[in-house]
Amino acid sequence: MTQLLIRENRILSALLEVSKVLNSSFELEKNLSRTMNVLGDFLEMERGSVFLLDHFTKELRIVAAHGLTKEQIERGKYKIGEGIVGRVLKKGSPMVIPNVGEEPLFLNKTGSRISKNGISFLCVPVKFKGESIGVLSADRIFKDKAITVDEDIRVLEIVASIIAQYVILWKHYKESEKERENLKLELKGRYSLPNIIGSSDKMQQVFEAVHRVAHSKATVLLYGESGTGKELIAKAIHYMSPRTKLPFVKFNCASIPEGLLESELFGHERGAFTGAINARKGRFELANGGTILLDEVGDLPINLQPKILRVLQEREFERVGGEKTIKVDVRLIAATGRNLEELVSKGKFREDLYYRLNVVPIFMPSIRERKEDIPLLIEHFIKRFNEENMKDVFISPEALRLLVDYDWPGNVRELENTMERLVVMSVKNTISPSDLPINLKLLPPKEVLQKESLKAGIEDIEKSSIFDALEKTGWIQAKAARIIGLTPRQIGYKMKKYRIASPIGLQ
């Protein structure tokens, strides 16, 4: 009786530990391997395997085992109906082989039983809702001959039931993960805009905002550094809106002298000021029915801001030198690279105008914030400039890496200009690192940037690079110039600039 209680306690402890292992994570093979080791540690099982059915290959393979080597596990594959394992899956019922040495159906594919005589083999199906999804096999669990095979089968069937539920949960988890990834990819490519390239999360947020706001009448404020594509986004909003067939007018508030700004925006009557020979419509009138983009809106003079606010609120204004009130229906999009809140706090920008402009803010990321888009942009620009210049130029992986690593302070505009220059000036089919501008080839380390200015850091590296090249080529300037991508004239200039002189014996 005492032995029976001990055995039952071992069985319960093993089952509890198996449940803990399978509830720990969704790492299938790792947890099933730990499960088989638990059966070996808590019970007396010398060898045991979990086979799962691959529904594509229609093949059973060992995914976890105890008492088998890695090579033996890899050999453990059976077709449905093949051997004992295959038959158990096909019939969906347990099989017991008292002595595998006397059973021709026992194939011993793993080769784990050198001497097959005297070994009993047990096999139970791993079933879920009546469907066999795998097989659990083991040699006799209990060595005590007083314990019947039925007891072994009972333990294996309980473990197989727990494994079946775990495998089904794992499959659901994997399907959910795959569905989530597919949905993520679908959403990632869901939003796109003509002539604007970007698959990064930050650009997808911009595209989504454009899609949401385009059909509304809301005022939009585009934030972003110079060269990030604010004008392209403004055009996209206009051409996706109901105003698409009406004018899109762009005006840069920083490009016109302050004295002419009011006239440019609101127009003037004849004789309003010296030189006003004829009456002239301003940008708001020209944009009537459509969209106006006020770029660099942070540079608007404080005295002109109330008139902009009036146009936004009342949809009306007067020309310079005129008394007639003109009504307009214009959708305003403003853009700035400056911090308007800071300008408001300093009294340089009206708070009421700021809130009226900032209805829907859209933040344009700099290129260094979306580096994953750089290869796409480069591919686009190379293709375009190849077509324009009737060339067939490619970029090497090494050069591409340098282009991706660079911070691009001028953003997409700088990248576009650089790619055009590289394609136009290329004499080969492949753009290599030596073809890149010097500021791209000599990227300064972060430590230098923290201690010194960017210019000083680049100059130090440039000087060191020239010195190393000269030493490698025996101070032959033409050869050194080729190594670092300079002309002989340029390297001569740089040597004078950095006061690099040839050794006395080589002068």
C-alpha cells in the first residue's frame, strides 16, 4: 500500500510539473523537451518521444525527446501508417509492444535501441477533440513488474492529453501572431501618397494623418525641418481634397521683404503706393476656392498677423489702398520649421493666431529619424536620374551603408541633390565609397561630435586620412588622391590647408 501511494504521488508530481512547464511560455520544442525530461526525472522512463504531424508533408517527426541524441531525434520521421508510430496516429488508439525485438513493425528508425530484446514499447495518440495530431511514445515507464502496462498507458494518455491542449493553444498563438504581423504589414503599406516615398512608421503616421484630414476643411500646420517634404504633403492634402480642381497657391513668408508682404498676400489697388500702376490680386484672392500654403509662417511680421487671423475667422480682407471688403473661400495650410510656442512666449507670434493655425498639426520627421526609408529614396532618385541622363548607374552596398549612416542635415532635398550629382558625374556603372563627397566618406565618431564642433571633427579626420594615404603611397600625391577620392589639385590644396609637408628625404 505504501509503494502504491509513493507511486501515485510521483505520478501526480510529474503531471503537476508538466502542467507548469507547458504553461510557462509558447516555446514549443523547448517546453516539450522539458516535459519529456520531467517524465524521465520524476518517473522511471529511460526513453520517450513526442511526434507531431506536419499537415503539409503528412509526416510525423520527433519535436522533443528524452534519452535520445540530436542525431537520433533527426532520424525519427514516419509517414502516416508507417511503423508502430504511424499506425497509432492512423488508428487513433494506443499500442503496446511487449518485446520490440520480436515485433517486425517496430522499425527503430532512431537507432536508439542497440539491443531491442527485452524492451517494451508503448505508444499513445496525442488527440484533440477526437483528432490525432501527434503521438507520444515511451519505453516501459515503471520497471517494477508488479505494475501493469495499463498503468503506464494511463499515465501516458494523461500526459498526451495535456500536450494536445498545449499544442492547439500554441497553434492558435502562432496563427494570431502571423495574423498580427500580416495586419501590421498591411497597415504599414496601407497609406501611400503620390510622389512621396516612405514605409517607415513615422511616415505612415504622416500618410494616415493626410488621409484623415484631406477631405475636411480644417486648417493644417506642418512642422518640420527644411527639406523634409512639407510642400509635397501640402499638395497631397490639396489634391486629395474636394478642392483638387481649384488653385493651389504657395507663398513663402520669409522670401519677400516685410514692406511688400501685405501687398503680396492681399493685393493692392491702383495708386496704393509708388509703383502701383495697376490693381493687383494677392495670393489669397488667387487661391479662392482652393488651397493656400503659407510656408515659413513663423516669419510673418507681428503687425500682419491680425489680418491673417481675420481671413481665417471671417474669410474676408481688403486690398492695400482699398476699402472694398473681399470675401474668399480658402483652405489654409501653414508650414514652419520654427517652434511657434516659443515664439508665442516671446511675444513674436500671436497666441490666437497660433491656436487658429494649429487645428491639425502634422509633424514631418527628419531623414535621420526614418533611416529605413533612405534605401528606398536612393533607389527612387537613382532610377529617376538614370532615366533623365540616359545612364545605368548602380550603388554598391558599401556606398549605400555610408549614405544610410550619414545624418543628412539638409534632409531629403540634400539626399536628392547628392544622388543627382553622383549619377551625373559617375564615369562607372557602380557608385563606390570613393565616389561619395568627402563629408560622407569621413563620418566623424560620436565622441568627436560631443567634444568639438562638427566642422572641427571632420577636419581632424580628413587631415588624418590624407596623411595615412600619403604614407601608404610613399608620398606620391596623385596615388594618395585616388585612394581617398580627391583630385591631385584638391589634395595639394588640402596639404597646404593642414600644413602637411613631405618628409625631407622625399622633397
